[in-house]
Amino acid sequence: MASNDRVRVRGVTIHRPVIYGNTAWALTQEERDELPHPDHTHRWTVAVRSAASVPDSDTVGGADDLGYFIKRVAFKLHDTYPNPNRNVDKPPFEVSETGWGEFEVTIRIYFVQESGEKAITFYHHLKLHPWTAVGSGEPEIPTLENALKSGPVHSWQYDEIVFNDPFQSFLNILTAHPPTMLPKVKRRPVPFHTANPGSLEASKGGTPEFQQEMEKEEAERIEKALKQIVEDTHKWRNKLIEKENESNKLKKELEAAIQP
Amino acid sequence: MAASAADVRSILSIPNPPPAGPSTQAKKPQAAERAKKPEGIPRELYALIGPTAPTLVTQFAKPRLKQKPNLGGTSTPEDADYPFAKYNVPATPYVYSQDEYTRLLEDSKWTKEETDYLFNLVRDYDGRFFVVHDRYEFPGRPERSLEELKDRYFSVCRKLVRNRPWAGDEASKLALISSLTYDKGKRASSLSYEVSPVNVPVAIDKEILRKQYVASLENRTPEQIAEEDALYFELEKLKENERRFKKDRDELLRTLCGIESGLPDISIEDDGLASAALDTKKKKKTVAGSVEPQTPITPSASNVIALPQPPPKKSAAKSAAYDALHCIVRTEVEQTAGSSTKAAHIPVHLRSYKLAQPKTAIAPRVFQLLGELSISHSRLVMPTRDNLAKFASLVDAAQQLVEIKKAVDKHEQDIKTSKARLATLRGENPEGVEGGDGDALGTPVPMDVDDGAEAEGEVDGRAQSVMSTRSTRSRKQGRRSMSISSVDTAGGPNPKRQKQR
């Protein structure tokens, strides 16, 4: 068994659904006064979690403990923070801070040694202010009362960590921890995503949750667009052929006109 | 009966027929005629008219055919809906642009002009390839066989379907492609040719083989046919003998050795002589009656092969669920050089890293197009494997659309340029143009003779159209462009000079 452990299992691709992003809460005036930095307006948590949520919890995702394949998650905050490189070596992989501005968080995931894989890096734009519909005229930064009223702001991106041809030992580890499936039925609002502006309404009303329906919904959106494009292509192709013929005819005429 | 005719005569006070001798002679055939009295005419009436009034008879017979053939074609309403029109399903016409042709459809044996010609014919004759082949007459080409025409047509269609964006799912695309490919063996019978001429494609070799075979069948001499029949008959007789022999042997074995010996033999018979359906049915009946009732059907020979198969099947279904649970996707590994695959190991990544990207040259226009359809080009809400694949086909389709639009723009520009040049040429010397037109009708001008010179001409033409056309300088320029672009400047006199003369 041990000799087989360091053998890559060819033809196998295994992935783990994760989400990364942040939740932000606006601070009340009293809370602000207690902070060492009175200018900070928000408290936020940036995290890497499993995609499925624990039922009846107010955290987004995090049903599974990702510690079995993630060794460390490094969050690089804005340089103005003291000690901006925050390494989290055990779950939950998250950093909580207070602040007043949005910035890009660099997230780096290190995998357990058995994986034999290098770390992966990606970015998350820290979102403090509520989502607004494009062109709705609402101010990007609402007043304190409004911010408090609208509740915490969620900004999460679903993604899948894909391992190709994993080592047998690593594959064993992974298969020992099957991920929790996303819920089939809609229990809670969907997380808002800029790629789907239509989901703004559906994202309101409590802590959102990733669900299987979202994938289907997106597939349908893409298919609809594809159908539209194919239709247009057909139209334009006919137009092109028409033009081509006309152009060729004209060229022939021209040529004939030049050579009497 | 004969008297009745006489009675009628007397009633109607018609004078009696002249001398009896000829009348009896005439009556005989009359009686024969009467025996064949057509149906639908009362006996009395027929007796009255008799065969002497054939015009009336034909008039009575006529209504059997209600509708007269309308040979003049004057009275049928032309605009009435033909009741069978709904069965006339038009085939999808396939057209292709120049760009598609150069990218996908190039073939050393075919020119674009000939392919165009073929497609026009196929469209004109509604995909009836026999007609197409009959009318096919492309100048400067030796005759092509029917198979060649079909092969070209269907291969082009296949390539178009395969490479164009497809709105439906993969399965329907594959179904269409396979309908445009040759269905091995059965479907390419001559019958289905007649029924759906467009949708029965050809594998050129197989088709030729099939036709050769048919021809050879047709060309057999009567002796050969007789011989074959005799041989077939002989074979059947041998088979029948074999069966009978086996049956006898079985019976014998069973009576001698009991149940155990009989079973394997039965199964072998089931295997080997499946063609004798009736016979085996009988056999089974006897088996069911006399020997063991439960296991006569499963052949022991195939059991050996069949046994190991079910377990993998079961585990395949199980492992699909297992894979789904653990998010595993298995792909076929080609067993080639191990070292090379090791080098090509794809490191761990986020799924969204593999989001499809359009070619950088046209990326902005693709992004704009996707934006119009409210699809983000950089992010997906759920970048799963399926959605990524869907997105990739979307980007691919968008890319094609953008390229087609670009080509349309280019051609519009070309048309504008050509028109402008033509206008200036015509404006300067209408006589020359007329002569040129006559020329064009007489001999088609080869288009692809000198692309380079043409391109130069175009550039000049465009420059010319930009400049004011009335100025003398532009005229000079026009003349120069003419001398550059015309294929043989030495051949014809310059139209400009002609005018000056």
C-alpha cells in the first residue's frame, strides 16, 4: 500500500467546491467609539470556506471543514493594516478586521503535503457597501442608518479547486471527506453576483446560501444567449453571402469595364 | 326475350324487319351481346337500346370515373392549397461564405465555383441526386460520378454543421451530423434513396461497392442463376438434414443417458442453429415438457462470457454515484509515453482559471456582444465544469458572429469601392463600358488570376473615391490604376485612349 501511495492516479480529476469572499457589517456610532481607530466604519470577515452552508446558520458556506486538504490560507490585506500578511494554519480559514475602505485581498491557498501541489493565488475585492442595481441612482455609500438597516453585506464567489491526476494517498484523503452537496431546494436567498445582476432581488432577505438551482439558472442564461447568437449568426451569414455575391459580381463588372 | 323486341316494334308500330333469314342471322350476335349486358342499366332499357346505340352505352358507363382528366389545365384553381403540401418538407439549404470555404471546405479536387455549382443544383432539384447527376455539366471538368457528387455535398454539410455554433445540446448536433453521414449498411438501400434523397448520405467506397454488387447481380446469366438456386436449395437440404440428425441424436441421448446429457446439447443447438426458429420452438416445447422446465433457454456456452460482464456494469453505475459524491471526473488515459504525460501534469487550479477567452484581436467586440446579452465575460456565478463548457461554446459562437460581421463590413467596403470605381469608369467613357459589358457576357472573366494586381487596383480605387472625382489628377490616377489592375494591358486598347480618339 505504502509503495503505491506516491503514484499518480491517471485520468482522474477531482475537485472540491469552495467559496471565497467576505461579509461586512456596518458599525454603530457606539461601537466605533470603542475602537482604537474611530474612523473605521465596518467590521468584516474575509474567508475561504466549503460551498455548502450549515442549515439554519447565519454564515455563508462552511458546512465542511476544509482542513483535510488545505494546510494554510494566507490573506494579504491592505498595506495600511498592521502585519498585513495574515496566515491562517487551521480552519476556519478567515480573517476578521475593521476598516473603512474596500480593497483587493490577495488570497493564497497552500495544500497539504500529500497533495504535492503548489499554492494557488487569487483575489477578492473586499465589499463593504451594499449591492445596488446599476443605474438605480442609489448612492454607492449609503448613510449610516441605511447601512445598519440593510444588514450585513455578502460578497462571495463560488469556485472549484481542481486536482488532476492526484497521488493515490491524496485521493484517499479526499475521498474520505466527500463534500456536502449544495441544497437542491431553495431555503434561503441566493448570494448576489455581479455576473447576474438579475439576482439582486433574490439575494435580499437574510443570509444567502449557495444552491444547486444557481448552476442551472446560469446554464439557462448562457444557453439563451447562445441561442440568440446562433440566430444572429444565421442572419448575418446570409447577409455575408449576399454581400459576397454582390461584391464578386461588381468586381467582375469592373474587370470587364477595364478590359474592353 | 327475342319476342319482346318484336313486341316493342309492334307497340311502336314500327314496320317488321325485312326478311327473316338475315334477321335471325343478325339476332344471334345480338343475343351474345346481350349476355354481356353492362351493369347499372335496366334490362328493358338495354333491350331497347341494344348494342345498336353504343354512344348511349358509353355515356352511361362514363360516370364511373367522376373526374375528367383536365388536360387543358384551364379550370383548376391555381391558388388552392395542395392537400399533400404538408408532406413536402423542404430540406435545409446549406450555404457557406468565402471565409468558411477557405477555412473548412478546401478540397484539391474541387474548386469553389464547382462546389457552388453543385450546391445550386442540389437546391434547384431539391436534393434529388439522380437528377443533379444527370444535369451536372460543369465547364472544363470531366464527368463526375454520382458518388463523388454526393460525397462532396455531404462532406461539406457535415463540416458546416460541425463547425458552426449550435444552439441545441450536443446530442442533437451529433444526431444531425450522423444523419449527414453514411449509415453503415442497411439504410443506404436504393429504396431509402427515393424516399429521402437529401438525408441519405454516402460513404463513397461503400456505395460504389454496393452498386458494383447490384450490377453483378443483374449481369448473371440464366445458367448462373439456376446454378445458384440449385446450390442454395442443396444447402437448405443439408441444413435440414443436419437438424434432423441432431434431433435424432438428442432424442437418443436423452433416452439413453437421462436428463444430464440432454441439456448441453440443447443449448448448443439453440446457439448454432438459431435460424431454424420454428424447429427450436418445437424443441423447446418438448424440452419444457419432458426435461427440466426452468433452464432450457440460457445457453451454457455464452454463460462463460456473460458472467464476468455484469459485475463491472454494476460497479460502473455505483462508481458514477461515487464519483458524483466525491466530485471525481474520470477521463481516458492514452497509454503512450509515461514521461511525456508526467511533464504535462496540470497543476491544481481554480476551475474559473479555465474560463474561455476569445482571440485577443477581436476580444473587445466579443465582450461587447456578450455584454449586450448581459453575460459577463470575466466571471461566472457558478463556474462548474458544465457551465464552463457552455460558456466556451458561447464565446466560440460569439467569436464567429463577430468575424462574420467583420467580413460583412469588409465586403460592404469592397462593394462601395467597386461601385465608385465603376461609376467613374462609366462616367468617363460609356462606350467602353458597353463594350466591356458585352465582353463580360461572352466570356466569364477569371477572377482569381491575379489577386495581387486586383488588390492594388482596389487600393487605388479607394484612394480615387476619396479624392474628388472630377479633378484631372484623379482621372490620371484612375487611368494608372486601370493599367495596373487590368489583366493584360497590352491586349485591349485603353478605354480612355479610345475615347480620345
